[in-house]
Amino acid sequence: MTNSLTQIVVFILITALIGLLTYLKCRGHGHSTTNETKEYFLAGGGLSWIFVAGSITLTNLSTDQLVGMNGNQMALLAWWEFSAVIGLIILAKIFLPVYYHYQCTTTTELLEKRYNNKHIRALIGLLFFLGSSLIFMPAVIYSGSLFMINMFNLDVPLMYVATTFAIIGAIYAVFGGLRAVAVSDTYSGVLLLLMAIIVVVLAMVAIDFDFSGIPSERLTLIGDNESPLPWHTLLTGMIFIQTFYWSTNQTITQRAMAAPNVREAQKGVYAAALIRFIIVPSIIVVPGIISYKLYGDINDAAYGTLVGDVLPAWMSGMFAAALAAAVLTTYNSNLNSATTLYVCDIHQAYVNAHPPVAKLGAVVTVLLTLVSLAMVPIYAQAESIINLLQQLYGLLSMPILSIFIVGLLFNNVNPIAGIMAVIFGVVLYAIFSFVYAPFDLHYIHLMLVTLLSCIVVALGSNRLIFRQKAEWRGRLTEAQT
């Protein structure tokens, strides 16, 4: 009882401190009456590189990563993080200068300006919107709830915890906008990274730094054909998965687009890449490997069980606060980004060009929260949350990336050709995933096949159906001719 009380008191104090620091940093930055959309969705362009780095790091690093990656209980999954560094560099060097050049609020706005068509922006915005509401948001609150239940050995239904996370996250997104989300991300991220490193050290102490007895396939970084990540997938679809996630995904790029200028944004992205290379790989695989030695094959319960065992009560309360903050900030980051996409890409284009942004955002946020909660039971049935996430998001990632590639590299492409390619890609990857995988290829290989097929369909239909010849652009930021 004493330990439980200590955990609860520390949890409440740390959570309150993060909230107070966020309030003190954000007060005085009310919603601008001259540009409410930019203030609410891009923090008024006022995020310094520190908060860009912090928000990008914690938006990605939440319980779906810590629980899901460690749930595989093998070192191989570290490659997701090592390859993410390349994705972040591509964002900084290639995509950010383009977004800033076109003064984009959403990544999909770039498509409208390149194709000179609002419908292609709306379609891709809708796909991102569905991805956040049906895939990422429910996965985050499911994995966060599972972690809390395992860590504290709670005897409560998972949906109770998930509902609590969803409600608090929605309140945060409604009243804070992107600025509050990014600031709380950064404060929570510092604490979370520190605590995660401590967990790694204490876990290794728990096994006396002795990894003997753990099967070699759990320790290797070279995956065979039967592993979740065969080595040859790193040479095909992996780099494009990372390019899509870090460079076109609104939830991530929105943080980098909220800096005062492109140089400040790039500094933040490079800092996030450094954190991901030095710190993140160890914290998302080492605890899972050690939990295999201690408890056997327990999948997604691995991380929460280990943390509950190795941390003292006062420290586990602190860690729970950091993880709760990570869940909330990742959840409300997705909420904020999905709402941004609806308001900017759909509502302003087809319903009302000058809506009351904060009020409309609140309504959309509530609806998204209800939808994500309804999806939680589906994710509770998954054997591996992280593998399920990657496979499901493949339905959207390569078709969307293809239309960005075509739009950036070519002029004179009919937007309908691009839309046809996206629809074709979604159907093709759905067939690969749920009907028939040719030659039993790994889903990451099939992502590359999907990407190339979409590009061929876009350019081919542009030429054969619309009788337009695509023209190579040369420079990414030169004006469309």
C-alpha cells in the first residue's frame, strides 16, 4: 500500500509539473485574430529548434514504440530507428525547403500547389486523416493502457484506462493547439528519455549483464527470411517507408513547419536525428531482450512487466508520468494533425473558407476521439502491435509517397492521373496484404513494388489517357511552368 501511494503521489506531482511548465511557456500566445489557423495549427510559426526536436522525438516515441518494439523481444527492430535517421535527413535536406518555399500549412497543401488542384489535396488529406483516426490514435491509447496495466498490475478493464487517456488527450488538443502540444512534448521527452535509459541500465543489472541463454536470433542484427525484418528489406522498401513517415506525414512534419524559418526547422530535425541515432535504438530493444530471459516470450506485455519489476516505487511513479505524458502528447499530436487536415484540406475547400477554427477543431477532435476508442478492441487482438501498425499503414504510405514524388519531380501531370495512381496503389497493396503476396515476398518488399507501380500508373495514365507529356522539373523549388 505504501509503494502504491508513493507511485500515485509521484505520478500526480510530475504530471502537474509538466502541465504547469507548459502553461508558463505558452501563456501570452493566444489564438491570433489575424491568422487563427496558423496560430492554432502551426504555433504561429514560433517553435524554436529545441521544441521542434523535442516534439518530433516524443510524437514518434510513445508506448506504441516502447511497448511494440520491445514486444518483439529482439535486437533486429533497432533497424527501424537507424533507418529513421536517414528519413529525418531527407526531411531536413529535401522536403523542408520545399514546404517553406510554398508556405505550406499542411504537407498536402504542397500537392495542391504543384498539381494546381484542390481535389488531390483533399483526397490525400482524407487518407492521412483516416490513417490517424483508424490506425495511429487507437494504437497509441491501446499500447499506453496496456503498459499502465502491466506496470502497476492493475485489475481494471483496459477500456477504462484507454478512455481516460483519450478524454485527457482531447482536452489538451482542444485548448492548447500545436504550441502546447510541442512544448509539453519536449518537457515530457527529456524525462522519458532519461527514465528509459535508467530502465536499460537497471534491466542489465537485473541479469548481471549476462545475455547468455538468450537465443541467437533474439540478439542478431541480421534477420533471416523468417524474421520480422529480413536483412534484404533494408535495401528495398525500408528507405521509402522512412521517407514517407518523416517527410510527408502531417503529424511529424507539422512540427518542423512551425519554426520561424527553414534553418531553425532544419536544426530541430538534425537534433531529433541525433537523439534517434544515439539513444533510441537501445531503449526500444534491450529491455525486450532482457524480458525474454526473465519471463520468456510475453510479447507486448514485456516492457510494462520489466519496468514494474526493476524500478523502485518512487521512480516507477515518475516513469509512469513520463509514459502517460508520451501517450497523451502522441495522441493529441495525431488529433491536432488530423483536425488540421480536415479543417484546411476539406472544410475550408468545400464547406466554409473562413470557419471558426478553434470551435470547428473542437468538434472534429471529439468525433475523432470517439472513433479511436471504438477501434481499441481491434488492436487488443493483435499479436504484435508494431508489426500490425507498419503493415496497415502500408495501405496508405506508398500510394501517398508516389504522388509526392511525381509532383515534385515532374511538371505537366494531370491531377486525375495522380488520383488514379493513389487509388490503384491502395487497392494493390490491400491485395498484397490480405489476398495474395506474389512469390511470398515480405510486405516491405511489396511496399517498393507498390510505390513503383503507382509512379508508372501516374505517368502512364497521364500520357495515354490525358495526352499530357510529363516534364522533368530539374529543381524542386522552382516555380511551376
